[in-house]
Amino acid sequence: MNESMITVRGWLGADVDLRRAGDVPVASFRLACTPRKFNRRTENWSDGETQWFTVSCWRGLADNCAASLRRGDAVVVVGRFEIRTFVNSQGVEVQTFEIDATHVGHDLSRGTSRFARPPRPDAPPPDRPEGPAGRPSGAPAGEPGAEAPAA
């Protein structure tokens, strides 16, 4: 594969836009990345020029991004990078930076987050009978059973 992969961290410029392409959910959002550099001579930080990326997410990732991300959130995005060039309605050639995301997450160096798995459509109901070793049926080995530790 000759795809250009990129990892970018930045801030959401707006809430996630969720739509459908046929039967498939597609989420998109704008990501702002502003490099900061420390000048040792002046002992000051300075901001570089903000780069804007359009990020697209498909299927389950699209649903999870729409449910989890809000404008202003700090995120890390991994995906396939493309530069697109087109001529706009004023006749000006424009370049856009686009990322087809494979992974998206909150940037935990800038805040906290709480992870929650979305329910699986094929998951058994919560009151399922216990399997071997006191674990609920289908629970991976090494995970605690239905018993919660006493507080």
C-alpha cells in the first residue's frame, strides 16, 4: 500500500456533522492544528500558522465520534492523508487537507475522558446466566465475574 498515513493532534473547530452515505454513517469535522514553538533566545512561546484539516470517519467510528466529540475538544487523529486541489466558484485554485480517519481519540495530555463501549447488537442480554468459573457467559477469561468487590 502506498498511502500516506498521518497522526495529527488539534482542536475541533465545530461539532461533528453526522450524515449517511447510503446505509453507512459518515461523520466529518474540522480540526485546527496550531504549532507552538519556544524561542530560547527570547524565552517566549509563539504560535505558528493554524492548519485546518477536514476529517472524515466512517461506520462505527462515525457514530462514536458524533456521540463523543464536541467543539473545542482536544483530539488525536490517525488516518490516510490527502491534499485535494480544486477551483472554487471565484475561479481561485484552493487546496484542502483531508484525513480519512482510522482512529480518533481525546488528547489526554490536555484533559480527561471517560471511555464507554457502545452496546454490541449481538451481545446477550445483561441478565445472562453465568458460565464456567463464575464469569458471565461470553465474558473473556481474566475479567471479573458478576461479583463486585466489597467497598
